[in-house]
Amino acid sequence: LMADGVYSPWELEPFYKEQNSRVIAFCGEEADSPGILFTDWLCQLNDMIHPAKEANFTLEDLNRCGLASLFFDMIFDLNRFATYEDRDPDRIALLRETPHMTDWDRWAA
């Protein structure tokens, strides 16, 4: 990576290629399948972080949005990112609404 404090598309592309190859291997897609398109992947990062300059991510952008860990999971750790993507928003809301209850209490209610 360049020492300019900015993650640019050019710098992120090798990480994308590695993650995309993992997605293709995991999903068992054909070798000629593109998997996730780089433009789609980059668009998801932009939508998540809202950088000051589109597709150029700075530490300031990452700290401002509060999703730095998710940004790096998406780039480096496919399993953690998939876990985040598969979360159940209704379950999360229920846990926040009833912190005093156990899982059993919630199930029985």
C-alpha cells in the first residue's frame, strides 16, 4: 500500500481478487464465473463508509463512519464478513429490547 493514508481502488483490487476467489471456491461456482464484480464490491464499500472522496478511503473516513472493523472484514476476512451479512436484524432488535431476559425467556414468551 502507498504511504499516503488513502486506500484507493488500485490498492484495494488485490484484496478484492483474493476475497472473490474465496467466494467462488466457497460457492462452487464455475471457474469462468466472475463471482462478485469489483465495481459492485467497491460500491458496497462506498455505501458503507461514505468517504469524502468516492472510492478513496482514509482513516478519518473509517473513524467517522464507525464501521472500520466491517470495512477490514470485507477486505481481509470473508468468514467474519459473511457472519455480519447473515445476521438477523429482528433478533438483534429483540435482544436490545429485552436485555433482562434469557434466550429461554424470549423463546417461551
